[in-house]
Amino acid sequence: METNYLELTIGAVLVYNFVLSRFLGICPFLGVSKRLDTALGMGGAVVFVMTIASCATALIYRYVTTSVKIFGYAADLGFLQITLFILVIAALVQIVEVILQKFSPPLYKALGIYLPLITTNCAVMGAATINAGIDRGVWPATLFGMFSGVGFALALLIFSGLRERLELSQIPRPFQGMAIALITAGILSMAFLGFSGIC
Amino acid sequence: MNTILIAALVCGVIALVSGLVIGVASKLFAVPSDPRVDLVIGLLPGANCGGCGKAGCADFAKSVVAGENPPNKCPVSSAEQISAIAHALGIEAGSSFKQVAVVLCGGDLNQARQHTLYNGVYDCVSAAMVAGGPKSCSYGCFGMGSCARSCPFGAIEIINNLAVVHPEVCVGCGTCVATCPRHLIKLVPAEAKVHIFCSSPLKGPEKKKVCSVPCLGCRKCVKAGAEGQFTVEGVKVSVNYDTGENGLPGEDVVAAAGCPTGCLMTVAKHLETEYAELAEAKKETENGRK
């Protein structure tokens, strides 16, 4: 299958942005977007986890769920896909966390609580299942995971910038707090939908 | 049947392998951590509320062990939990105590005069900028709720245009203190039940012109209370919250003093009167409609 790298990269960041076009990973998008620095930390962690998770799940998909043969018996393990993905992603993030703590304490500190927090975030799972759904190879899947993470981080950064502005503006009483945040997110999403059809 | 077996086998093997790898990795790459940190984490409530200003209980535990924070910085822990932590670490629990905020003004809609009609942005800071706001008393509460909006715990209620703190809800975080343009909010010990609800340093007659519940500076309360329970600065009398040997004034002092304006009272009584006035005003408007 010819891989369309434009779709994989620009598409994952802008056109099919995980938060604003696919509406996955809304929880951290609303929860961790109050300040720019925490948004940056979360964005970094998501890029990191999504990349390794996409790679691992693509391997699982290719070599376990679609083509497993044990003692000569072949079985279709497609139904195990989600279970195995969660299992593998969770384990992988745990291992990475342990290793990071040992070898790169500054990075470990920067990612902080966000790393375990997004282990089974639906955006991470979404990247894995989308990759599996259209039968992507391991390398394009990894690339897709990474750029999806970048798209997520971009959306998070834009939104946290907006929310910092919202903090300072006069908002009518009924719209204060989460209400105006959700409205803003909706408008931002509409803006991103303008990218649709590019690739 | 085969599918089930194979599925179970595959899941089992993958789980086993990842479990083993995590186990080996955590042993191999173990970072020697301070056992005291784990001890303190165990003693903390684990709410991860961030009320202490740290990113979660684990972070706070680290700072406690490092000596950056006293254990009592945790607003959720009870006194026993804090002393348990302090005992485990062999340090002082911290000299500060549980505090609550109090708005030291009793001049609500019915008691304090308004000399102008303020039509601007409904916010105390904005009102203070426009020629000192609508209230005749330039040391009184605007009651526009800047403090109430800033309170993350919803402990401040605006009753009859007067901000009143509910001490049982307040955790003493002090967020509201900075928001008051008149600096009427004070953090006081949680045991302090009696306050003088007036912060104006003006002379008695001047205050009396604009408010019916000011502190006139008659010092009846000073005489009724024990030594050091009240402080007098010029005309203004206030409760001395730095507890001396005589402690804080209690309800008996309120009764004994017989404050002529009633600005010396307990928090509970203060709330009660405000609610009563509110109910009365409601009744009146209902009657007016009829």
C-alpha cells in the first residue's frame, strides 16, 4: 500500500486533529488547559505516549491479533484487539516511566503526573484503533501516532492560550467557567473543520 | 473452543511478559527514594487536591520531608493526622493553626447609608475606583461579591449587600483577602467566634452618621473582657487574635459588654441577624405586591 505521508503528517495535525475534528481526548483537553505551562507538559507527554503506544499496538496488531498460529491452530483474535491494546499500552507506559525516572529525572519531572494519567486516554487508544482499522503498517502507524500527538498538543496549547485570555475578560454570569470554555472549544473546533478536504 | 484457549493463552503470555518486564525494570532501574516520603504519603489524605500549592500529595510529602513545608500546610488533614506526620518525622507540626476568614463589616443594606447610586460594573474593585463607591462609609463592605466570586470553596455569601463568611465552609486559604479593595477580610483563628464587625478608624459620631452598627469606640467590651482580649487603635477597637494568656473573647464577653450598636457579636449571631433581615425584606416585598 502506497503511504500518503502528507495525510499522515499534516492530516493528523490539522485536518483530522484528534481533539477538534475527531473529538477524542476531550477530558485532558478541558482539564489541563487552564495554564499554558501545564498544557505544554501534557502535550509533551501525549506526543511521547502516543508515539510509543502506536508503535507497540501496530506490532501487536500485525503479529498477534491478525496472524497468530499456536500449535498449528490458527485463530482470529480480532475481538481481543482492545483488551490487548490497553494491556500493552499500560505496561509500556509503566516501563517507560520506570526507565525515565532512572535515566532522565528532569524529563520524568517535566512529564510528572501526566505520564501515567494518559496511559489509557481515549486519544491514545483512538490512534491505536484507527491504525488497526485501516490496516496500517508499523512505521506509518508510528508516524501517525506521533503527529496525532502533535496535533493534540497544538489544540491544547491554542486552547490554553484562549482560556488564559478568558480568565481576564468579563463573561456574563451564566457563561462563566466551564460553560464558556466549552463554547470556545466548539468555535475552535469549527475553525479546525475548515481544514477538512485538504487531504 | 480453540479460539478461547488461544485467546486466553495469548493474553496470559502477554500479561505475564509485561508484568515480568515491569518487575525486572523496577528492580533494575530502582531509584533509591527516601523511605520517609512514602511514610508521609501514607499518612496524608491522598486527595491530591493541590490545596497546599503542590502538585498532589506525593509532591507535598517530598517538600515536607525536605523541610520546605510544615505538615500543617495540608488543608485537608485533620489536626490528628498532621500531628501523626510531625511525630513520624520528629519535627514540629508548624506553629500556625487552622484559620478562617472573616469580613469585618456589619453595615449591610439596612444599616449603612448609600450616598450615590452606583450603576457601573458590579464588582467591588471597579466600584472602589469610582469615587469610593456607593457607600457613605468609606471603610465599609461594598457587597458586590468580588471576594465571594474568588472563593474556591463557596464559603462567602452576600446577604443584604454584605459579604459574610461561613466559617464552617471556609478552609482559610486566604484567596479572598487580597480581593477586597477595602481590606476588610482578615484571617483569624478558627476558634475565634466573636468579632467586632467594623473596620472604620473614624470617630464615633462620624461613623454614626452613615451606619447604625459601627464601633463607637466606647470600650465597654474592653472593660468587660479580660486583659489583652481586645486591642484599641485610636478610636477603633478590635478583637486581639494573637491569643495571649486570656485567650479569645467568648460569648460571655458579648453579653457582659452590652455593645450599644451591636457590632460586637458572634459569627453565628451575625449570620442569624442577616438572614432575619433578609426574610423580613422578602416579606415586605410580598406584602407590597399584594
